[in-house]
Amino acid sequence: MRAVARRLATIVPTLIGVVIVTFLLTRVLPGDPAAYFAGPTADQASIDQIRAALGLDQPLPVQFAAYVKDLATGNLGNALSTGQPVLTELAARLPASAELTLTALLISMSIAIPLGILAAVKEGSFIDHVCRVVTTAGVSLPVFFTGLLFVYVFYYLLGWAPAPVGRLDVYFTEPERITGFFTIDSLLAGDLETFRAAASQLFLPAATLALFSLAPIARMTRASMLSVLSSEFIRTARAAGLRSRTVILAYAFRNAMLPVVTTLGMVFSFLLGANVLVEKVFAWPGVGSFAVEALIQSDYAPVQGFVLAMALLYVALNLVIDLVYGLIDPRVRLEA
Amino acid sequence: MSTLLDVKALTVEFATRRGTVQAVKRVDLEVAKGETVGVVGESGSGKSVTSYAVMRILDRAGRIADGSVAFSGLDLRAATERQMTDLRGREISMIFQNPRMALNPIRKVGRQIEDVLRRHAQAGSMDARAKAIEMLTQVRIARPEERYHAYPFELSGGMCQRIVIALALACRPQLLIADEPTTGLDVTTQKAVMDLVSELTKARGMSTILITHDLGLAAAYCDKVVVMKKGEVVETAGAREVFAAPKDDYTKRLMRATPRPGSTLRGLLPEGTAPAERPAAAGSGETLLKVEGLLKEYPRQGVSKTWRQMFGGGAAATDEAPFRAVDGISFEIARGESLGLVGESGCGKSTTSMMVMRLLDPTAGKITLGGDDIGAIPARSFAASKHRRRIQMVFQDPTDSLNPRFTAARAIADPLLRMSALKGRHAIRTRCEELATLVGLPLDLLDRFPHQLSGGQKARVGIARAIALDPELVILDEPTAALDVSVQAVVLNLLDDLKAKLGMSYLFVSHDLHVVRLLCDRVIVMRQGRIVEEGTSEKVLEAPEADYTRELISAIPHPPV
């Protein structure tokens, strides 16, 4: 555990940096939240009053001290647009984003990794070309386009998918909150009807995101497999008569996994913060759209909260990846 | 004796960008039961490709174009891929050069042996582990139960090769193909590994094909030798006949070029081409380099305890005492003298040369060059020191030590641009051409990139670069280890001529005592950071005092004189 503790200690400076940078960035952005919330007809006096109430008339260091003090007590401030505490908002929306992203990643991995392995094993064959076409198409179609296309085809034309109205159709009640993932919570509650409804809502947006993230995963798997397959220990394994299945999966793929895991981590964190467009198309109540709205309104607290939450997630994710590295490759443990 | 493997008129082609290339041309090779056949040749002779063709594990670009391969009466060219995978590892198996790379880096070595045993149904899930440990015992791995859990990176090169041998012999094959099995290993390890292979194969009545560039190795371990050159067999004969009375000119040239007791530097070159023997120019007696009490310590490293607790496995417990790579050594080099620094890997010879080169700071000790205390200058700022140009280095791998994006001329000009007073394109080019002439590099090659040059030509570029600034001391770090023997012969002669012409001193770092003897006046033998023997080359080689030196000398295989 000491290695983990030491690894965690390195996070502290990162977080301090994130806190300072997000604070400064939101202050540097153009726009005046006091004026925005006072409304277009407000006079200078009422704007000043709101500004004083928000503490925005104080000098920056004082504002920063107040912000850090609040952070220390777990208070991320209130979102002016909704009036709710930022922490509550994030707690409600983060699982929505995470559920969408994780599902997308699972779909993507289950297609991209086998595709990448096949493309590498049969380099230059038909399947290799299929891999190239699929990944190129996936990455070059913008997500809002594929999202809209999916809605048009599967909802409007075919009627296979439910209306894109968020996480759950209005006729269903949200399952009791345990993990915040509707699919898992409904299963835990034993409510199959709700599970089916949640899963069907989830499928189209997840597929949209998955299509987009196919490319990096499949390409990295292919490249990594190719280099491992040409290494000397693969020749030894072949010369020892091991079956090609064993050679490819137990010998080559495990060695090829390190760069793939790295890519997975990057794709995950990228998708989590950047799927605003998909959230918009499918009316998904995720963190991305929440943050963008707050930013447009110069609402400092939610933006700061969002960036901080993302930074924490990213740090946690990297920690997990480092630990997975150690599990895959005994040599990495030396450096830990 | 009945024939086990019969290769007839084998031709292997490779599809390259420049069209089809025949790597192996109409090669005949016959291996009888219980016989050890050496396949000898320099790089590009097609000796490895022949064996890959027999195993049918050629790259995708390669294919058997013609000929026949029969193993125990079975036509291997006509066999299905399925039959071949059954055959590989069970009937014919292979061991490779660079054993560490030949093992799966992230699988426990015991598991890798198990994989082969299970694949060929020599063991089930119940007894696989016991059988794998039994194999480890047979290849003389100490503490086999513990080593079963080791990963290749935790084992030495010699131990890795034992594991590869265990893998290859696990299913009791009839034929073992050993492809340069000891290249890159120390001589004593080489001897141990080869003795093990020959003992195990003899005990099992197996046949062996030993592929090697080392005539000495072939002479010591083979019954029959096949000499290959550019994809063709030039001579096949009993081992004794080949060395006693080589028939082919190429075999004769190879024989001459292989250093052995009694051979001279000039004698390595093909007959008729060697210049007259030069009277040995001894050192002037004036001391150039003086090293006193040189010491280098490193903190010990090992798998952290945490990881071992969490995931199991791991190497021996970490020891807190620092490791002494170089343990207080002192020596001197006179002007015009060449000193050989010999020892096996890990003996501290490279660390010593790095400290003399001032790339590494010593923990303690003094290094003086012509009276100037260069040891006092930190390694970090030595590049900017005025003494920097007085010491130069020639590296082990002529390919890796050249920038692939620099032409030969640019590589040679590098030290001139950085440290000489020469200014202007023309002056530098003139100097480059002078240097190229000096090292015997044709001037039209100066504008080529490293990948367009042969190994010997790249070695010449490296040497020209090192002598560009007229250094007083040149450190030669195994400069010929990566070269074929015939090229090595030429390069060694070149180095000797240059030393006489330019009056430099050499510190020649090598593991090969025979090579050192040819080039050096005096030799230092190192072991575990200490000097175990020091003296003139003749004395150390002919009448060694230390047991370790004797062991080293006797471990070197050489063709009968």
C-alpha cells in the first residue's frame, strides 16, 4: 500500500495547481455574473448589491481565500442558475455522464480490441482493410451527426429506440439511488421493466460515443500487436509449437496491452468531459452540458466545481491505470 | 548412422522492395541421428534462414522456392501447418541468440515451460508444475522451485539461456537447432551453456545443428561442419578435416581471421594482402593516464516490498549496502601504449571506461591525464572542458553509435564543429576527407547515411570521428564485438596502424582475451570491480597467475592450431 500512498502524495501539488488555475481562469473570462443575474433591466445599484452579496466586490486574494475555505469544508458554492449547491448538481449529473461514458467504452472495447487484434494478425488482409475503414469513418463523422442520424433512423424511421428524452422515459420512476447508474440500480432493485427502459435510453447515445472512440483503441491495439508479434519471444513460442491461439492471446496480446490501457484511460477521460454534443442531442443530464451552460452564464462556482471534479477523476483514473500496469507487467513494479 | 534430417537443394526467397532475393541457394544439409553439425558463416550467409526454413517459421516475406526437406522420412515442405505445429517443440526445437528477448517478458519462466509441456501433452494440469521444475533442475538452475516464479528480467543472460534450453528440450525432441546460442554471453557462461547443451543432447541421443559465426565454437562442439557464404554451402567436412586442411578459399580466409593462440595481427588478414610486419612500438614510458583508487558505488535496487506483498513473486530481498561497481582500482597508461581491460559482464570494465571518459562521476579516486586532474571536473561540465578533446571514444555498436540522419561526413565533422578551431565548410570538408583517407574509407561514401554503409564501413566512420581531434587517449569499447571476423581482422589492423601513425594511447575494453592480446601491450583482468591480474599481454595469456584468468582463457573455444 505504501506505493499507492506515495503515488497519492504526488497528486497534492496537481490539485493545488488545478484549484488556482480554475479560480483565475473563471475570473479572467469576460462577462459579469452580477449583471447577468440582475437581468437586463436592472439598475447599477441592484447590480452592485448582487455583486456584494456574491462577494465579487472583494479583491481577488480575498475571494480566493474564501473559495479555498469553502472547499476545505466541502462547499463548492451554489449554482446561480438553478440555486442548487454545486455539489448536489454534480452528484446528480456525474453518474449520468459516467454511466453513458462507461457503457460507450465497453461497447467500443468489445469491438475495437478484437478488430485490432485480427487486423494485426492478418495484416494486409480483408479484415485489416475493414478495420481501417470502420475506424476512419468512426472518427471522421462528428458525434452530433451520428447521434442525429441514429435518432432519425432508429427512433423516427424504425421506431426501435425510445425518444431521446434523457436517462429515463417519463412513465418510469427513477430507481432507488445506490450507485447512481440507473441500469445497475434498477437491477439491484430487481426492477426489470425499469432496467429495460434505462438500457434502451442508454443504448443510442452510448453507441454514438462508442463509434467515435473506436478509432484510437482499434488503431492502438493493431499497432501494438504488430510490434509485439514481430518480437523474438513470439518466434520462440512458435518454434516451440504453441498453438496460434495461445501465441496470440496469452503471449502477444498481454504484452501488447500496456499502450492499449494507456489509450483507454485517455479516451475515457476525454469522453467524460467532452461529450457535451451527445448530451445535448439526447437530452442527457450529464456534467458536460451543465458545465457549458454555467460557463456561458459566467457562473463561477459550477465551472470551478466541474473542473475540480474532472481533475480528481482524472487523477484517480491515472492511479488505477498505473496499478493495472503493475498487474500486467512485473517490470513496472520495480519503479513503483 | 541413419539420417534424421535431409535437406536437398533448398532455395529460400525473400520478397523485398527491390524484387525477389535468394537468401539461400541450393543448400544441402544432412544430419545423422546423434550427430552435431555446425553451420558456420558470417552475417548474410543464410545460415539462420536455412534453419527457419526447416522449421517453416520464415517471415511472411520469405518462402521456400525449391528443394526438399525430409525429417525422419517425412516431407516437411508438404506437411500441413497443423502437422508442423505438432512437430515444432516435440520433434524439432530451437534455441536462439539473445535469450532474454527470446522469452516472454511478462510470463513466469516456469509457466512458459509448462505451456510447451502441456501443448505437446507431456504433462497435464496436475503434474505440469512438477515437470517444469524438473526441467529447471536438469538445466542446472539453482533453487528451481523459487526460480519457477521468476520473470526473465530477474535472471542473468546465462540463466535465461538455460530456461530457453529447458523450453526446447522439455518435450524430448529428436533435433535441436541452436541459432548462435551463446552470442552476447560471457566466455565462461558460453562454455557452461554449450557444455550443458552437448551433455543433455548426448544423453538423449539427440541430433544438434549449431549455427554460429564462431569457428572455435564449431570446432569444439561439432562432429561435422558446413561452411556457408552468401547463401551457398562452400564446404562440408568433418570438423577435424575442416580445421586441419580447409579446402575452400573462403574457409581458409575465415580460419586465418579467427584470433587464436599464436596468431598475429597481420596474420589475420588474407594471405598476400597483409602489409609488412611493423616493429612493435612500445610506449615512451611517460605516463599519460593515471588512475588511483577509483571507486564507484550504486545504491541497490530491487522490487519494492510493497509490490511483493501485494502481488507476490519478486527478486531476492533488497540489500541496503551500496553496490560497488568499481572497487578501488589503480592503473596507468603510458603515451603510445595500449592497455587492455578484460573481464566478464558486470566486472566494472565499462563503468571504469565511463569514468575515465568523464561521463560518470566516481565516488572516490583520482584520474589524471598528462598531469591534469580531470577526475575533479564534474561529468556534467566535462563536455565544455578544454581537456575534453584529449580523450575520445569508439563504441561497441557501429550502427547504434551513429546518428541515422547524419551522413558519414557529418558524423566525422561533429567533433570538429564542436571543439576545433576549424571554420568554414571547405576547411572542415578537407579535414573529413583527410580523416576518411586515414581510416581507409572511400571518399565517395562520405555522403552516405549509416544504413547505406556496411558494418566495417560504419566502424571506420566511428574511428575517424574519434581521431578527428588528434586525441591523446582513445577508449575502445569492444569496437569489433558486432563485426564479422574478417571485418574484425581489418579493423584491428587499422587501429594498430593508426596508433603507430598518430602516437595515441588506447584503453581497449573487451571480453575477448585473444583480441586484446593482438592489440595491447599490457592487460588488466577485472572481476567484481577489482583487478585480479595485471601484466604484459604475453605473460597474462601464456603464464596467467590468477585462477580466474586461467578459467577465462580455458573457456575460450578456438580452432585447433
